[in-house]
Amino acid sequence: MTEEQHIAIVSVANTLRGMTMDRRIPEDARSVLMDKAVALDAVVEDEDDDED
């Protein structure tokens, strides 16, 4: 993964995480958003581990 891709994935994860704070979004949808943010974090973390 390039640094540019890494930054983009982290940015998307942070955006999804931020959306979970919007009370206009139903709770079940916010839960899915957080799940996807955590999944993206895992992808980035796995890539970081592979580089070591």
C-alpha cells in the first residue's frame, strides 16, 4: 500500500467515525459506520504489520 492509499483509508475511517456522532443518523446505521471504520483500521494495521 502506498502512503497516499494509507492516508486515504485512514481519512475515510475517520470520516465514518465522525458520522457516528451525528444523531440525525439512525443508531443502527451509526453502528454499521463504526464497524466499517474499525474494519478499515484493521486493514491499515495489517499493512503496517506486514511492513515490519
